[in-house]
Amino acid sequence: MADQLVKEKIHPTSIISGFRIAQKEAVKYLQEEMTISTDDLGKDAIVNVAKTSMSSKIVGPDMNFFAEMVVDAMLAVKRVNSKGKVRYPVKHVNILKAHGGSGKESRFINGYALNACVASQLMVKELRNCKVACLDFNLMKSRMKMGVHLLVNDPEKLAALRQRESDITKERIEMILEAGATVILTTQGIDDMCLKYFVEAGAMAIRRVDKSDMKIIARATGATMCMTLANMEGEETFDAAMLGECEAVRQDRVCDDEFLVFEKPKAKSSASIILRGANDFMLDEMERSLHDSLCVVKRVLESKTAVPGGGACEAALSIYLENFATQLGSREQLAIAEFARALLVIPKTLAVNAALDATDLVAKLRAMHNASQTDPTRKDLKWIGLDLLEGKVRDSRAAGVLEPGMSKVKSIKFATEAAITILRIDDMIKMQQQQEQGNAYEEALRSGSING
């Protein structure tokens, strides 16, 4: 649209000014006329937003099932930050994948699921009212530093030294267990010889846990990540206040994979989704679809606003900006009119992708929105959008086709800024071709300094 205006000999400054006015008016109209408060519609509106984002993806046939799961997961990770604002962090929803089964065998877990298993098969597989210890050091057999073994010549002293090395790790494990820990997670290794102490105590030990998972578990259970047992006096201690709590920890088997599930952690709620599918490609695509829906639901829950989908917003803005442009008597009028015309690309593309007559559908859509803006008795027509399955126009709000209001506003702002940035680049940099240099004799002949 900017190229057409430039060809008509309109200065880029006027185009930029017109685009800025159009953006400001478009955002204002969206927020005042097209925005729907989700508080008025309840949870069903959130589910409809999730379904709208899934409708064109691989999980589209089962979008009713997955939309409920996504909304439950996001509501479970609700947080209130230090400023009192409600936040819904997507990264606290852990999505795990398991081969086999159909998509509808996927399940939501009210807790944090971890793709790991206990370090020994002799350990218990389920514990209730757990105390969780999160360690960031290994529980392997200790080794004396600086080659101390080379300085010991007496075999009996060497045997005592090796025994002491084993006892150091044993004392550390006993110290953690005596503090009340029943589930011990470490980001590093646990010696096979040391596992018997956990088995005898009836505790669960999990080794080589990913550090990002460990941080989320520690935050959810209220545990403190322990980097070392050393205190300020140079002694080794483990404070029971560093332990977290959760209602239950159990090990589940899903297909060929083992999962540890931390149910109902005490400090902060968390959520997990276990996806089932035929192969890796299917599961990866399902994960991307669910991640998109989680982000969409997050935007709606945080902003508490939604707008009608199906091209309703773009058609309404196009009509509004065209009428607004006629009120201006300056060069910006043409820029605003082109801005309004460009917005129709969205409904046209939707219709073309659905193999429908884009010209006919967009004309009907524009007629409806023009009537809503000119006739006060037909104001409800502003919710009209495209029904691509039936090939007609319909009320997007009543049909549950909703999108995040925040995303729509930011899309308009970012697109306008991108167009303005391109218009500001008005200098052309041209590289000269480098001529091949001949020898000195040929150059002299060309200059005429030497007679042929």
C-alpha cells in the first residue's frame, strides 16, 4: 500500500503521518467498540478462545477435549506477583509426550510431572505427605583431594582412609534423611552403593534431574535449592526448613516411559499435560498446537479482553477508517484510506484459504459492518465475521470465535511500525562495478600517450 502512495508522488512524511493517525484511531475503535470483557462471559469464553486457536491445527478434530485441558492447565498455574498483578506463566505447564494411544488418551495432571524414575527398583513407588529435598550436588563416594592416597604407605591406614571416604557420603545422606526428607532429588549422580541407605529408610531418590525442572519443583513445593551442606563454621548441616512439601509423589508408567508425578504441591500450584500420539512427528505437532493455545489463553486471562474473530475486526476497522479519512482535508486522507484497504487482506485470505468466493463474502461482510456503523438500530452487526465451513457470514461472538484483544492491538501496532520503518529508508546505496585493470602498456595505448 505504501508503494502505491509513493508512486502517486505523495511525500513519505505525509504517508507516515497518515499511518500513525490510522493506527491510533484503529486501536481506539478496537478498545471502545470491539472489545469483549471475559468477566461478562465466564470460563466458556476462555474455552472458545482456545478452540479458535486450535481450529486450523492438527488437534482441530478434538479441540473440545484439548481446549478444556489447556484452560484447566493455565488456571492451575495462576500467580500474583509482587506488584499485585495476576500472571499465568506458560513455562510452568509441563508438556510431556508418550508414544502409543490416541490423542484423546492424553491427560491433565494437577501437579508437576517429571520424565524420570527412582534410582533403584527396590525403592517405594508412591509416598503420601512428602517432604522434598532439592540438591544441586552429587552423592557419590568422596575422594580425598591432592593425591592423599600416594602419601599413605601402610595398607591398614589406606583401608581406613577408603572406609572414611565411604562414611563421609553416608553421613551426608543420613543428615538429609534425619531432617525428614522422604523424596530426594539431585541434579547430579548418586552412587549405587549409597542407594541402599535410601531403600532402607523407605525414601525415594531421583538422580540427574534437569536443573530447569528442579527449579520449578522447588518453587512449587516451597523447597530451597541446596548447593552445599557446608555452613559458615565449616561444618556440614542440613536444615529441615529447606524441605518442600507436596501431597503425594508417585511413579507412573505410560507406554514405555516412566513419569514421576508431584501431586498438589504446597507452595504454588502447577500443571502438566501428558500427550499421547502415534509417533514423534504427531506428538511434536500436538505440542506446538497446545503451546500456541496456552499462549493465547494466557493473553486473554491477563488482559481479560477478547475480540471477535473471522475477520470481523478487520472489516469493521476498514469501514471505520474509510469514513474517518473523508473527514480529513489533508494529504493524510489517502494514506488512511490505503491503510483501511490493506486491512481487508485478512478476511480475503481467510476466504481464499477456505476455497470460497472471497469477493462475494468480503462484500457481504463490509455491507454488514457499514450498516452497524451508520444505523444505530443495527449496532449488533459489528460482531459479524466469516463462517468458512458454511461459506457465509455469521455472528462470531455468538459462535464463540474469539481472539485475544491484546494480540490484535499489538499486531496492528507492530505492522504499522514495520511499514513506517521501511518508508524511512529513502536513500539508495549503489555499489559501482569494479573495472578490470589491464597492464600498463594497454592503458597507455587507450590514453593515446603511445602511438600505435
